[in-house]
Amino acid sequence: MALDYPTITQQLAERFGDSVTDFREEYGMLSFEVAASRNTEVIQFLRDNLGFNFLTDLCGVHYPDNTAERQFAVVYHLHNWVENVRLRFKCFLPGDKPEINTVTTLFLSANWQERETYDFYGIIFTGHPDLRRILNMDEMESFPLRKEFPLEDANRTDKDDRYFGREPQNSEYLQLK
């Protein structure tokens, strides 16, 4: 049996029902949504029953304009090397408590990917063996890839916007220089 998108969709829908939704093909890849409470079950099914033996990527996304229950997402990319089939799915999380189960028990490579996602988005991976910052300073209290994080530090004095093609918006700025 060739592993194609209709087969994957059918097997997931039969096994998980309403916990998997919104199946579509985007950019030549099957994409769908999974209820956050079922992420490990779905990944284990994909690995053990459909041969998705490689976790290509795991990352976070912040959607501040979404409803409170869908402000964050964890995106998983899986690859079946034998059939050369890839897929992507998202698990949406609430903005006030972005928390999801770890998949480090299924894919060891998820360890660093989940730590990075925690470090930049503040998403908690329940059951992770060592969930701490991996790239930013331990003392940092914010999560820099959240949309509310400022793009530039207003206190910086080591650059002049004029050199970067950005002219100041008010004349007071020019007088201070």
C-alpha cells in the first residue's frame, strides 16, 4: 500500500475522530490540526503505524490576534523516509497558559527543539527532562519571539537610524543629535 495523503487522512480520522481536524494540502505537504491534549498519541501513531520515523522540526508560533484559546501553536514536521512523505500539524494553545506534553519520549531530537521553543515563546512542555533556556540568558524574564516583545531597544545609543535608511519621524530627534 502506497502511503498517500488520503490514506493518512483516513487513518487519522478513524483513529482520533474530532481530535484531528482541518486537513488540507499546503505547498505540497499534508497539514492538519491536532488537539493539544492528544499530541503524543498522534505522533506515536504516525511513528509506529505509518512509518513517520523522523521529527524534522518542532517550533512555536505566536498568534496574538487569535482568540485567547488559540494564541500559541506548536508545529510539528514529520518525515517518512521509506515512502518519502512529509507532513505538518499544529497544536493550538491558550495564551494564558501555553502548555503541551513533551514528545522527547518518542523522539530524542525533540529535547533541544522543545527547549528552544520554551526559550523563545515560553511554551511549557510538560514532562520534559530538562526544560530550561538554551540560547538566552537564564536571567531573562521575557520570551523574545512573542509579538509583544519590542523589536528594538529604545535605549540603544550605538546606532543612528539615518545610517540604516530610516529617517527620524520628528524634528526633536534631529535637534538632539
